[in-house]
Amino acid sequence: MPAIVWDDSLRTDIELIDGQHRELFERANRLFEAVGRGKNDKAVGEALQFLMGYVKRHFHAEEKFMRAHAYPKLSAHSWQHTDITQSLNDLVAQFKRGGDMWIAMKVSRLFSGWIVNHIRQSDMDYVRFIHRKK
């Protein structure tokens, strides 16, 4: 069973963003599954690296989109992205230095809990802003 489940309450109706969010859920669930099945450190490390790269690309695309629509809360939203990215980077660095699977599990749980709340609150705020402008 997936750690995080996509449902329609998370839809922004912005195709690019929804597609990236779904992919983030898929990648986070793959990491969670790899850790849960006791995959080797190499497989978990690769899943961590891919998730982190995708997170950064998504945040960049999302912020670019907000900038293009002159979203007034971009700075605060960007700070949230920076904060979670730093937390995840710190945990990934611990894992790379020889941390155990517990660290990878912390990454999975931290990201899984954060992403759902972030979409429902912060992302939906900019979505409402953009839809009001139309």
C-alpha cells in the first residue's frame, strides 16, 4: 500500500503542476517501498537521489509559474520550498555518510507528510489566486 495517496482534493487543475505532484507521490512511494522491503543501500540511495532531484526541478517549475502570474506570496512559498529541501538534503547527506535505513525512512516520512499539507494549504492558495485572475 502506498505511503501517500493522490486524490482529487490535491488537484490544482494546472496540468504541469498536477503531473509533477503525481510524479512526486510516485517517487516518494517508491522510496518508502524500497526502505520497507529492506532493499540494499545502493537502491535506496538511488531512490533518494532521484527524489531529491525531482523535488528541486518541481520547486523551480512551480516558482517560475508563480512568478509568471505575479503571485504576491511567492517569497514565503519559496521559503517553504527552501526549508524542506534543506531538511531533506541534511538527511540524505547523513544517509550518504553511512546512515542506516532509519534515515531513509525519516526522509520518506518527512516528505510524505509535508507534501500533502503543502499542496492542500500553500499550493491551493496560489491556485485560488491564479483562478481569480482569470
